[in-house]
Amino acid sequence: MNLLLVKISIPIIGLLAVAGAFLRWRRRELPTGLFAGWTLLWLAIAVVVQLPQQTDVFARLLGIGRGVDALMFLAVLALVLLVFRIYLRLERQEREITALVREIALLRSEKKQ
């Protein structure tokens, strides 16, 4: 893919993503912190696409050779953390559902007696 096409399309995609998030935030469907995080993420992506050589400076701070390697490392780390958080939330919801089902079953059994 042509580098110029990437430098033009990624910021446009980012603007559309932030605009969609903004509309959800205005309808109070998205918390302010999540909206801010989403906006910062797309801003960072747009900067990296426009100034890819700056990632090498960031990589050297982390002790990693190339900027792309540093970004991939951070992306994988972020995804692992997100999956872990989702797993914890799912486990908590399963425990809550089990407790609710038990309570409903007990209430129904008391009604029958």
C-alpha cells in the first residue's frame, strides 16, 4: 500500500472513530474517561502515522531497537491486559448470575410450599 494513502486514510478513519465516540458520549452512552482515552489513542495513532521516525526515540527510551517493535510490544501487552480484565469481569458476572438463579429458585420453591 502506498505510504501517502496510509498517511491520509488513517487520520480520516481516526476522525470518524472519534466522531462516533463523541456522538455516543453526548447521548451519555459512553463515559467521559473512555471517550478521552479513545480520542487520545486515535490522536497517538495519527501522530505515529505522520511521524513514524519518532517511534524510534520512544523505543530507545524503552531499550528496544526499533520503534515498530516497541509499538508491537506495547500493543500486545495492552491486549493481554484487556483480555485479563474481560476475563475477570466475566467470572464476576457468572458468580452474580449463579447467586441470582439460586435466589430465584429458593423463592419459587417457597411459593410452591
